[in-house]
Amino acid sequence: MIMKEYNETEAIALMSAVLPEELRDDDAVCEVLDLIYDYYEDNGDLDLDFEGDDEADINGMTAYISRFLRKSAPAVQFSDEHIAAMIAAEIEYENSLI
């Protein structure tokens, strides 16, 4: 199976696109992307799972990222709905590479 190469800039652009204009901040979205990677690493999910349950992943990642962001007080405050939308966009991007 040939996959396209993951491009972080493209992922950030797609994740930003699902946000309201006033929340589109590349640095804040990049922090969410980094937390998605951290979630995968902490849960042993760095290998793509083509049979995975995206809904369960989104719920788990949203809780994980939301907890972290509440502690770190980022410049942009995302709701759980915004976080879930960005995660879904990132997963969709990952799937588009297959």
C-alpha cells in the first residue's frame, strides 16, 4: 500500500478550516495537533489502524486534549466541540493519505 507523505502544514490548515474565523490561530491549532500525537503515543496508537473506531478515538482524544488545555491556559480557548471537530479533520486528513 502506497501512502502519501504526512504534511503537518496541510493538517493544520484543514483543522483550522473547521473552526470559526476568530479561533483560527495556527500556533493554537498546532498545539492541538501535537496533543493528538501525544495521545497516540501515550496510548500506543502511533501505527494507523484502518479498522479503528474513529468515534471512540475522537471522544478519548477530546477528553485528553481538553484536560491538558485547561491546565496550560493557551492563548485560544477551544470548546470540546471545537477540539472534536479539529480531531475529526486530522483523522480525515490521515485517512486521505491512504
